[in-house]
Amino acid sequence: MGKYAFQEVDKESGTITFEVVRGMQAGKEFYIGMCSFATIYHHFKFNDDPQIPPQMRAQRKLRESRIPQIVNYIINNPKDYILSSITVSVGGKISFSSPAGENARIGKLIIPIDAPILINDGQHRSAAIKSVYQQRPEMGNEKISVVFFEDKGLHKSQQMFSDLNQHAVKPTRSLGILYNHRDTFARFIVTLANDVEVFRGRTEMEKTSISNRSTKFFTLNGIADATRYLLKLNTKTIPSDKQQLAVDYWTEVARNIPEWNLLSEKKVSPAELRQNFVHAHTNVLNALGMIGHILTTAYPDAWKQKLRGLQKVRWERDDEIWEGKLVIDGRMLKTNLGIKKASDVILVSCGVNKTLDEFEGQKSRK
């Protein structure tokens, strides 16, 4: 295994020690050091247990298909590979010491051997390193740079994940919303997905699309986009009356779409609805958000009655009314023009004889 690798880990004292450079970022200390493959293998943890719900994790799930490519790259280029830094959060009490005194920048970071070291960024690199170490234990002395932060709890770790990925390969929009604790609208949407009965437990919180066999019916990013159309907020804050309006509106929509009622009563599966009805797709959710803005602003005292017209809409996917708007030759499409045309169809069923463009034109003339 090599003597140098084990200098990091001292089982007698129960500590792991790294030589690091200490810095400050946003008023918080962090440390940059080098870590061996062996230590990563034995002590770095993933927070991607599939049994843990997404809102209780601080990372997306590993995409197993990515790992062999990185493994092969390292093994096939043992003298010429390059890996960027890993970022981790360290639980438990950590300490920094230096012969130069408490204000020194260079010293040793000491971590309890049983402290959780959770990967915030670089989990696929870490998984590949673990696999390389299993296959080639002689590479246990290889090093990679690691940025250490002190763990400040689940919300902080999730926010770190969201921030670190804003300017890298982005996570899915749903996951970005779920883990973004700084954005007021994102937090509101996560709450909305739980407050509206038809959304609760039926929302895909991580992906932006839903597989045919999934038990989910909505996506978190789909709910976010549709609610933006509904509320059309001009500020980052969301007044309490607007928050309640969103809950009331989506609850009323669900009440007036017969198949959504069957879904709530568990009398039909999401897969059946996706196969046969246009309202099982995000483009119609967006259209419902668009008409919601019209109804709640133009008919503030009567929008609930207007929504009863949803019961009369022919939602079947093969109905000719959707051809060229949402469906072409049996395939669901998503275009802005198609969504607007679908919105106009739904408005007519709700007893409104103006199009979205006419309402927008009327607003611009005021």
C-alpha cells in the first residue's frame, strides 16, 4: 500500500491528517490539501443512497455509466492523467494546527477518523478513484487535490451542491430547484409540490422528464415553469396572497380534470394517462399556467367557476383538436406556439372568447 499513503491515517490517535493551505471564502474557513486514493477509498462517503428521498440528500444519484470512462482514462494514462479537485464537507470537530501560530495559512488539518467526509462535488471522480484503487491497489499513493469545508448541515451541503454546479455541468433543472435554498421561488415551488394534493408524492424531484413506467406524474421544473406563467411575478419575493393563489389555483385545476381525480383516487396509473392524454405532459401544464394568469386577473371573482370548463375539454391525445398544436402524427411536441394555441383552445372551453394574444394586446394598450 505504501508508507506515504498511511501517513494521512493514524489509527492509534483515531485521526486523519492532511497538509493544507487555509483560506477564507465568504467569511468561512476552508482548506486545500492533497489526498491519496487509498484514503478516498476508505473514508470518503457518497450521499446517494437510493432509499433516501432526494430532499434528504446533498447530491444527485451517481450515473454509473460515467464511471468506467474515468477509470479507463486513469488506468490507461498512469503517467499522464489530470483530475480536477474534489470538494467535500467534513462532519464532526475538525482542527487546524501550525508551528507558525494560529494565524498561519499553511498547516495541518486534523479530522476524526470516524467523521463523515461527504462529497459535494466530484462524486463521479471519487467513484472512479475507488474503482481504480480496487483494481490497482499499487496506485493507492496517487493524490488528488481536495477542498475541505466544515459540514454545516444538510441545507448548507445542498446549497453547496447547487452553487458548485451553477457554472459547471449543470444538474437537472428539477434538482437545481430542489437543492437551491437561497432562491425564494425555488423554495416556494418545493413547498407547493407538497401543499397541492395532486402534486404530493407524484412529482419527480430530480429529473426533467418522466419514464414510461414511472409512478410520477409531474416534474418539479414543470410545476415551476407553469407557476411562473400563472403568477408572472416582477420581484424575487412572493407575497403570501400569491402563494395561496397558486395553491388554490392548482387545487381547483385538479378538481376539474376528471382523469386527475382518478389519479388522486388511485384508480388510474400515471403511465396510462401519459399514454392517452395530453394533460399528462408538461406543455399542457404550462398552458394551464398561462390561462390561469388570464382567468385570475381578468375574472378575480369568477375564475373558479370558469375552470369548470376544464371538465368539457377533450383531453384525449388522439383528438384532432390537438393535432398541429401539441401532437403531430401521434408524437407529443413542445413548442411555444403550440402551447399558446392549446391555451386558446382551453380558454374557449372555459367560456372565454379571447385569445392569449388578445389579452396581452389589451394589457399593452392600457
